Amino acid sequence: MSNRFWSNVASVLSGTAVAQAVPILGSLALARFYLPSAFGSYSVWVGVVLILAVMATLRLEMALVVVEDGQPRRDAAQLVFVTVVLVALLGGAVLALLWTFGLMLADLRSPFLLGSAILAAAMTALSDSWQTWAAADGHYRALIRIRVVQVIAIVGAQLGAVLVATTPEMLVVGHLLGLLGAICVAAWQLPMTFPPLRGLAHRLYAFWTSHSRFPLFALPADSINSISAQLPLMVVATRFGSESAGFLALTMRVLGAPLALLGRSVLDVFRRHAADAFRRKGDCRSEYLSTFRILLAGSLVFVVGTIFLAQPIFEIGFGSKWAMAGVMAMWLAPLFALRFVASPLSYVFYIVGRQNVDLVWQIGLISVVIGALWLPATLQETLLAYTYGYSAMYVIYLGISYHYSKGRHA
């Protein structure tokens, strides 16, 4: 793979170095003020927001990478933003109906938490769409600014909210303020005007139909993936209580934040270079293998470090009341390592138009996850079953994605 690829990765990665540290440093401070039960309730709310945010775009923001550079991509970005607003309004009406009939999670039964979840999902979807647009155009500096501001603003606002109260609602307010800051920066970096109303319905329909594989296959696949990722918090909160969910939430936040940002930095560059390679030569095998080797080496270092250092680090950094979170980190380390490798490379499915295969795998994944979370009797058995079941599915995922990276040579 060309040096330019890794130069761009280094640029995105170095620019988000602050963002990688902020969630962990913020958690160190937040853990001193909030009880595990409050952190658990907030984390269930975040899980619902992330699931809804995936649905809000219909995954059409992924089509921005395959749209031609310049004005065609800008026009497509406008239609993605309109889609987010329309879906958010529809989703809000559906959730309000479910709330009316009492069909909501216990942690979302208050009108404030439900309404704020809908608003946060729409804002998250808009922010993610702006970031995808920036990455697709190669505007990595703009991408870095949006991402850094979002992370810093959320943590900063949540720490400020401590002065008012140490409740889950204050964590939610801080989260909303942080998302607002990210959207303001995104609008400044990549200005976007609302498209003309005349003929808008026709343009939306044409855009949706020309990229129909994304809502038909990528949307259910990524929705299932998001549910699979957030389901542990919801099930643990239901089966073992908010305190256990709080320990798990902190574990997932500390392990996931740096790995997610590192992996996303690679993805932001990989999808552009791999898509270009596929258009030029009909495959992206060399780009895939080079990226895989680097990610695998990093994941091995992560696993070894977590097994030996997680428990003392959590006790020293967050206090003795969070010791259980360090134990959970050791249980979950293999899963996070494989996610770090597989997530960036999964974009191959979009490049080669095999979203239907991805959907089949996601259905198998959620079946494994549901069984792992509900069948074991104890918390430890549940999380270990979840880790190894999910990890086995990731190994299969990597094999399939590599096969498709060979393109017409497969």
C-alpha cells in the first residue's frame, strides 16, 4: 500500500489524539461524582441513541463515498441531511406512540429521556453524516475538528453539569450540548444549505432508489450490529441491575473509546483508498492486507496489556468502588481487539456491493448475542459467553470480507 495511505491515517490519528484521551480522562472525573447506577442508566440511554442514529440515516450517508467528487457529492449530502430530518420526525412519532402504551425500557419511560433520545439520535446522525462527507472528500482536517469538538464538548458539558446535580438526566443534558457543539463546527467547516423545495421529493426518490441497496441491506445489517453492540448494557441492566450495567458501561467506554477512534481513523482513510483502488483495478486486496496486518499487531498488544494491567488501573484510576469494571475489562478484551481489526475492514462489503451478505452475517450475529446474554445464569458466565460468541463471529466476518476484497479475482 502506498505511503500516502498511512500518511493520511497518521494525519487523522494524530489530529484525534486529544479525542482519544478525553473519554478516558473524562471518565476518571465523572466516576468520582456519579454512582455506578446513574452511569448505568445514562449508558442505556446512549445505547438507544446510537441504535436510533444508525436508523435515522437509512445508511445513505455511506453512499457518499461512491458518489462522484464535487457537486454531485454535495448534492447527495444535502439529500442525506433531509433524510435524517424526515426519519427523525417519523421515528419520534413512533416512539411517542410506544411510550403512550407503556412499551418502553424502564430507563426511557420519562418524557424527558424519551424526547432527548430522539433529539440526540438526530443530532448524532447529522454529525456522523458530516464526518462521512468530510472523509469522502478527503477533508481530514475538517473531520478532525468535528470529531475532537464533539468528544471534548460532551465530556466538558457533563462535568459542568455536576454543579447542578449528579443524576442521569444531567449526563444526558451534557451529551446534548456536546452534540450541538459538534454540529456547529461541522456547519462551519463544511457549510450546507437546505436544498430548494421545488422538485425535492423527486430528487429524494431518485437518490433513494439509485442507492437502494443501502437502506435495503446496509440499514438492517448495521441496525442489527448496533443493537448487538448495545444489547449487553440493556440486558445486564434488566437481569443484574443498574449497578452492574454501570460497571459494564465504564468498561466499554474505557476500552472502546481509544480503539474506536483508532479504528475509525483507519476507516476514514481506508474506505477512500480502497474504493479508489476498486474502481481502478477491480480489487482492493493489497490495501486490505496491509491494513489488516497493522490492526492485528495493535490488537495483540492491546489484549496482553489489558489482561495484565486492567484491574489495577481501574482501581487506582476510578476508585475501589469501580474495581469490578477492571475485572470485566479482562473478560471483554478479546472481543474489543477483534472489533478493532474487523470494523474498518468491513467497509469492503459496501465497496463491492455485498450488503446482502453482510445482512445475513448480522442476523447470525444477533442470534449468537441473544443466546449468550440470556442463557447463562451468572454475570461472569454471561459476559464470557458474549465475548467468545461475538469473537467467533468476527473471525468469520474477516474471512468473508477478505474474500470480497479480491474483487473480480475472488
